[in-house]
Amino acid sequence: MRNKTTRILKEARSLFWPWCVVVFAGAPGAVEQLYPSLIGSGRLWGSNYVEAMSFLGFFLGIPLLATLPLGNEFQYRTIPLLLSQPADRREIWAEKMIVTIVACLSAALVFCFGWRTEFRNDTQLWVTAGASIIAMIASAAAWTLLARSTLGGLALNAVNSFIPIFWANRRDWIPESVMSRFVGIFLFVSYTSVMVWLGRRMLLRFQATGGMAGDDLLIAGSGATPSVMGRWLRCRPTGATLNLIRKEVRLLRPVWLMSLLGLIAWVCLPVFRLMPERGSVLAMIMVVAYPPLIAVLAGSLSLGEERSSGTHSWHLTQPVPASRQWLVKLMMALLAGLVCAAVLPIVVLLEGGRLFGSPSTFVDAQTAAGWVALVLLLSFASFWCASAVNGTVRAAICVFPVIIALAIAGRFGGWIGPRLATLLTSRFEFFENFRFTNAVSNINAWAAASVPPEALVALWLAPMLIVAAIQSRRLFRIQLQDNAIHVVRRLLPLAITASMWTFLGAALLDFADHGRQQMWTLFRETHEAIEKIQPGTPNLDAAHPLQLTVEDLAKTSPLSERARRWLSGSRITVVPDKFHGGVGVKKYCCWGNSKGIHIDSDKAYSSCNPNDHDEPSQARQKLAPYLPARNIGKHLAPLTPESVRGLPHSSDGPISCHSLAHSESRRSPAPVSDHAPAARPLTQW
């Protein structure tokens, strides 16, 4: 095998896994084009996630692929060895450019296939996308050699790739004309030609003078720091914890610099009223790409750089507990991500909205809370990846695949949980006891009424976060092995935790659904029996109610053995009731349980009340408790406030069950055809 072929294979091998990650980010868009129903129905994931992944994958993944051929040499300190080989530097530059072009164009084809609908509607997008890709490839070598690091080259190359996008949206300040197009083409060709020539010239004349972190443009020496900050960041003979914090502040310097540069863009958004809804490219970049990038760097930069430079093992030998070092790194990573990727942009947008009369013009409280939570999760996930793999770039690349893998594991647990619960309920009789069935059936209603969605999400994430924190602390103290098998082994406990926790939650909710169906089977049988008895009952009014027992119901309609046992000893009172809707209004009751019952607006229906009779406590505990927990009958006079809030045992009044037709469900009803029969309004449950 020739030396040139060996070097090309070496370059391709180092780009293979990053290329797979970038292609995976663009794959959902291609799947959406091939199978639109799979994305639109939500069976795979929503279209919003597809757009976000495609945007991040293209504008961060393609510059990363273009930067890595030279960036890897700086990351692993192999640039002196590369340049000392008996090979012409022009050949080295040509080999790296070939690998870069093949990797970037093949990955870009996946994104272009996913965006073909947009390209078909607007042909200028083809020009913009092609110009962006050419700019990324042409300038990658020059920016990476200037920054002398992967992160620096990625940051400069990503910003440089947006120039064609801004030019494509020039119509606001430069009129569309043949001359403007000619000038744009000339400037673009000149820029790419100069950057290609400059990158080749810089590599031919490059002199490797060190290889330590001080050569990095982003992690520069003390000369790049103001004297006041330099004195404060200098370590002291005492105060080990403060010295650790100072070290983390120095290592996170790229995050602070990028945040200061991003602050200018954040200020421009409210001043010029740039929003993604109006098609602003700058707003789209700052909202979709900037916060995840800063959060990932804040979580992975400190530990990743120490592992790459080999100083992490040396720090563990210091007379400072490893647990304290791990905790300081974790807290500083979360703090940097929170301040730079969430608090700073939110404060700027709130103050900008205040200038236009309302602080919530650009961001409201709910969006801000979700923003903060997302940034903290991304920073924590990045820190875990930095603990599990060597190097900042590897950790940053692994963040989103790890999150997707955990989401798939949770989705698998949520898929198998209901099926197993259905299998168990079909094989075993869990709902023989009324009190147990009633308690189980109220779980969904209790969760919907008492637990906010944010608390449910936190409850779902808590076990995974605890396991990830324990695992990160253990990995912080050991020497890592760089291979895919060990990365999968480190991810496996988290995937099992996500799958099992989601499995338990889904199985519990499905089990509660089966209990609710058992309760509604009782109500359906009772209602059908009352419907058959009521037409033959004259003079039915509040003064002359109809008193029924379970034996009376069984004579007119068959009751199951379970319904007989649950209703034994209770007495049902049937009295007239009125319709609680307007004239000509069609209402539906008990969405999700009644299967879309049609209510006739000009017919009065009766109600049945389980009142105290021979065994008051038994009657109240058997039929009444379930109804208030379903959030129905809130307009009925017999319901008391305590019963509506799900406290039927403390209710002093009777609970109406037959006038469910007059209640309004708190959930939106499923559409029912206008031709549905109106003569029997409550016949289908």
C-alpha cells in the first residue's frame, strides 16, 4: 500500500464517526420526504424536531467535518509529527482537501434531499446552500490553522458560512438587479479563491513551535487577559476550592468570548425586531443554533481539554479530593451554560421587549423557563459525555447521539409497558375489589388535576439524572479507553434506567385505564337498565322519585357478576333533570369513555342518585366515588364542591350519575356526525 493511500485512509478513518453523526442529523428530513405520514403522525418524531436537527446538523456539522482534518492534528498534538514526515506539504494539503470535499459533499447531499421541497419552491435556496458549502470547505484550512484548534476553527468557519445567507437576504438594503448579482458572484469567487490559497500557503509555511494549550487562539496565554482579571485568576497558596474555580474560569474562556460576541447579535434582535416568524436568518441562528452550541461547549470544554492535554490525571494526584474537583467542574459547567446560553439572552430579550411596551414581546415566562431547563439538560449531558470519552470534540459530537439513544430507549419502554399491562389484566383478575379498582382508576385524573406537566417531566428525568451523576463521578476518577464498545457500555445503564422508568409509568397509566374501563362498564350497565325502566314510570318528578335496587335493575337488563357485587346494598333514586345547554346546542359527554354520545338539545333527561338507604356508607363508597374524579357533572346541582375536587367520601349531598349527558367534559370531544341518532342520547358508552 502506498504512503499516500495510507494517509488518506487515516484521514477518512478519523472523519468516519463524525460523518455518521452529521448524516444522522440530516436523515430524518430525508425520511420525511420518503414517508411523510411517518413524521406527520408523530410516530417517529415531530416535524419541528426534524427542522431543528437539520438546521443544527447543516450549519454546525458541515463546518465541523471541514475543520476536523487539520483540527484533529492540533487536538492530539500530532501536527509536528505530520509536518516532519518525508512528504511534500503540498501533497498533505491536497490529501486533506480531498477527504474534506468528499465528506462534506456526501453529508450535504442528505440534507439537500431532505430540503428538496423547499428547494423546488424557491430555486435561490439551491444557490445559497451551495455557496455556504463551498465557503465552509474553502476557508476551513485557513481558519483552523489561524485558530490552531478544532473549536476555534469550527467557530470561525461556522460564522463565515453564514455570509452567503446574509447576502441572499440583502433585498432589504440592496435592490435586486443584474449588477448586484454580478458583484455578489465576483465577491464570493474572490473570497473562496483567496481562502483556498491562504490555507495552502499557511500550511506550507506553518511552524510548530510548541503544541501546548498556549498556542490555541481561544485558550491563549495571560497576555490576552486584562491585568486585573489576570491577577484574580492567578492561583494562590491557600484556598484550594477557589483555585479550582479560577482554573475552570480560565478553561471556559472560549465560552465567555463567544458569549460576548453573541451578545451583539442578541441586542440586534429586539432593536430591529428580528424574529424567526418573520423569516429572519439571524434570529433563526441565534435561537436554534447558538444556545445549544454554548451549552454543549460549557459542559464539555473544561474536562475535555484537560483529558486531551493529559493534565487531568495530574490534577487527580493533587491533595484535593477528586469528588471536590468533580463537583466544582460540574457546577461551573452548569453555571457557564446557564449564564451564557440562557440568562444573558433572556435578559436582553426582556429588556428589549420593555422598550416596546411589554417585557414578554419576544419571550414570555413559560418560554424562558423551558429555555433554562433545556440549557441545563444540554450542559449536564455534555459534561457526562466529557466524563465518558476523551476530548472536547468527541464529547461534543456524542451529546446529541446520546440524547437520541436515551429517547429511543424511553420510547421502547413506553411501547412495551401498555402491552404488558394489557396482557396481565387479561390473564389475571386485578379488579375484583371495588376500592382498589376505584383508587387505580383515579390515577390519571389525579395526575392531570394535581400534578403540573413540568413536575411530570422532572419526575421522569430524575432517575436518569441521578444515575448519570453517579456514573460521571465514577468515570471522572478512572482512565478511559477510547473505543466504541466502552462508550456503549457506559451508556447502557442510562438506557436501561430510561427504558425501565418509562416502562413503569406507561404500564401504570395503562393499568389505570383498564380500571377506569371496569368502572365505566358498571355505569353503562346501570344506565341501560334505567333506560329500560324509565319509560314505563308515570308521574316521575322530584316529589315522586323512582327508587331502584340492584335486583330491580337485574330484572330489566342483564348485569355482570361484578356489577351485582359492587351495587349490592345500594339504592338508586331517579329524578327529572333539565338540559344544561342552549337551544340548538349539541353537546357530548364523557369524552374518551362515552365514545362520542350525541345529546339532543330539546329533550329532558333524568338523573339517578345513589342515596343512603339500608347501608349508607356502602352505597356512597360503591357508586358515588368514581364520578367526581372524572371531572364531569360540574354543572349539576347535586354535586358538592368537595366531590367535584375528587373528595366524594366527605360529600354531604348525593352524587348524580345518570345526568352525565348534561355535563361538559374538560377535554375536547371527538367529532361526531350530525346524522347520529338523537332519539337515544346515551346508548353508546
